[in-house]
Amino acid sequence: MKEYLGQRLIREKVIDEQQLDEALERQKLRGGRLGTNLVALHHIAPDDLERFLKRHPYTPKGVTETGLELSFITDLVMKHILLIGEFNLKDLAVRIKLPIAIIDHAVQILRKDRFIEVKGAGGFMRESFNFNITEKGRHRGQDLLELNRYVGPAPVPLEDYRSIVELQTIKHIYVSERRIADAFSHLVISDTLRRLGPAVSSGRAIFLYGPPGNGKTTIADTIGNVLPGAVCIPYSILVGSEVITVFDPVTHIPVKEEGEKDNLDQRWVNIKRPVVMTGGELTIKMLDLNFNPVTKFYEAPLQMKANNGVFIVDDFGRQQISPENLLNRWIVPLERGEDFLTLHTGMKFEIPFDQLVIFATNIEPGRLVDEAFLRRIRYKIQINHPTEQEYEEIFRRVCAANGIDFRVEVFDHLMSHFYRRLRVRLNACHPRDIIDHIIDSAHYHNRPPEMTIEGVTEAWENYFVEM
């Protein structure tokens, strides 16, 4: 079961029960996070709390500390050997992400069983030995691949994964007002920004709604980039005897933190807080374990890849599953912070559901979900049409970004002759699209782009559909 921050701090003797009770009492009166209240009461130093929440697993000193059976490690080594043929201990340690001493233990078992043999040596130490696979070893490796084709870094146990995710929880982040202002400085959303800041810093689910073309997707994406700090995730985890890959090079961006120590468990990788975005392609299967019947191992679902980061459901309501089915699938995880997955054997297990979930939609919320679900979404923020003043500021910024002089008389003509006369609502995306049309036309006619009455008229006629 989930172990909360206070319980973990007590277990590791960082604070005692009385200090926890005092912090919880202060939290009831003043709000805020538990860690903030512990710091305010001087029960823990800010730097000590930060170090506690950013701990990285250390290199295992022996097989027991890996959390894996020696037989599992030996089989994994055997599959690697089958693919690389001639090898030395360092080659295997780099590929499997375990210390040479542990790899050597497995290699000696394989050597004793005559699955491998020494081909040559550059000295008396086994680290200098070159090994080669035997014919008997090839048969053994092929048999193991028939059972499971996973050949990658050694996995970590499920409990170790749970423990680290809970330490890195999105609920412990703090995003300053200045950081939010800087991150959204490229957008004209002054009033919305006032509400977005507390929402992002809370780590709670956000519902962005409003007419299309006014920046909901851009806002959601920017939220993902504003989250502070790096987190560590495993390449894969082991549940029972089943391997589940977690690290996804498309989704996860490795980073090297300043002062990062060398004695860290290499089965984990430091990444930017993940941002997973899905749209109309989302299906219910993408939220469950993906078992490959050919490779015979699993790929983690989207929400597991998004742990400690952001999960954006864009164009909510246009997925290949109904909003009701999606929300029913997530109603418990959103409340409890825990999700349940099922192996193809029928075994169920629990994983953390720790992400800032953002639903973005241009469909009226009342048509999508009922009031009971909306109550479970802490923040509901409407992204509406810009005012004329905001629209002009957006237009000026788009012109500046494209090296085009903004001409007030042309803009006034656009507003009076088209928007006001035809009663067209202002959208935040219009300036970008109108200027793009002007640039396309200028490129075709081999002339520099300019903001002219003729240019915006042509762009309008090409862009809008007459009703």
C-alpha cells in the first residue's frame, strides 16, 4: 500500500511522531503541503527535505540488493550473450546496467554449466577475460528467448518503483509565480494566468475548456514544460516473473543533473518530468498493459509513462472511447492516486497514479461529463475568445516574430471591415494564420511579406468560409 511522506520520514528517523502531529495540525489551520509545514516548524531543514524527496536508488552491492533472483539475472545474461557472441564482463555490465561483481557471479554459473567458455585473457583478473558462447549455450539462449524476448537493462522490482514514484510525487512540486509568468510570457493570457498558477502548483487535475483556436493545447503543453526538477524512472520493472518496459525514448528525455553521483543504480535513468499528450487516437487499450505475444513482455500504458509528470488528454470528447468510459476508468485513480493493471495471466497489481492530468476540450463540459465527475476535477478553467485589446497584442507579436512591420491602419481595416461588419468572433489563432497566408503569398510572388490591406483581404478570403 501507499506509504505517505510523514510515515516515510518517521520510518527513516528524519522526524518523530510528535513532530509529524504538530505539522499535520499546522497544515489543518494554514493549509499547504506537509513538507512546507515541517520546514516552517523547523523540524526539518529545507535542504534536507529537498534531498529526501530527490533521492536516487544507489548501486546494489550484491544480488540481494537488486531485488531480483540470481536465476533471473543469469537467464538475462544468457540472452544478452546470445546476441553479442564474444564478450567480456564490462560489455555485459554496460548493457545490463548491473555492477561487474553481480554479472561475474552469473557468468561463473554459465561457465560452470558450459554455456560459455574463455576465449582469451589480457591478464589474471576475470575482468580481462574474453568469453565466447558455446553451441550448448546457443541452444540455451534460444530456449530462453522462446519464453521471453526481453533483452535490455535488468528490471527493478515493482515495490522499488512504487517507492521512488511516491518520493517524486507531483504533489510535492512548487512552481513559483515568477516561473509561471516567465513560462507563459509568449502567450497573451493575463487573466487566465492568475488562475493557472495555483492550479499547476497544486498538482491536481485541471479541466481546460472553451472555443477552439484559443490556446488550450498550447497552454497544456506549456504547463508540461514548466514543471521543475528531474525525476528518475527505471528502464523496466519486474512483476512476478513478467517484465514491463517503462522508459520510452520518444516520451522520456534523459538529463544529467549537476553534481550527480557515480554510485547510482544504472537501471534507473534521470529524465525531465514527463509530458504525455494524447488526442483523438486514445483508446481504452492504451490505458492498459500492452502485451506483445511475439516478444512476450509488456509495455507500460500511457498513464504509467506519465507518472511524476503531466498527462494531457487533448480534444477531450473526440476520442475513440466515450468520455463516460474514460472517466469511469480514471475516477478511482484520480481520487486515490493509485491504479490497477492486469497481466495476461489474470494477476492484478497496484501502481501509483501520480500525474497532473489536464483535460482540454472545446465541447461544453455539461455535454461531456456529469456533475459528480466535475467535482473530482479541482480546477475548471475557461479559455475564452480574446478581447480586441488582447487580439491586437497577439497580432503585434506574430508580426514581430516574422519580421513584419505591424501597421495600425491595416489592423483597424481588418477589424472594422471584416470582424465587426461580419460579426466574426476573435480567435487567438487568427493572427498566426492570417500572417501565414501573407507569407505564403509573398513567397509565391517573390517579394518580402508586408501587412497591407490587400494582403489581409486575400488572407481572409482564403482562410474563412463564407456562410
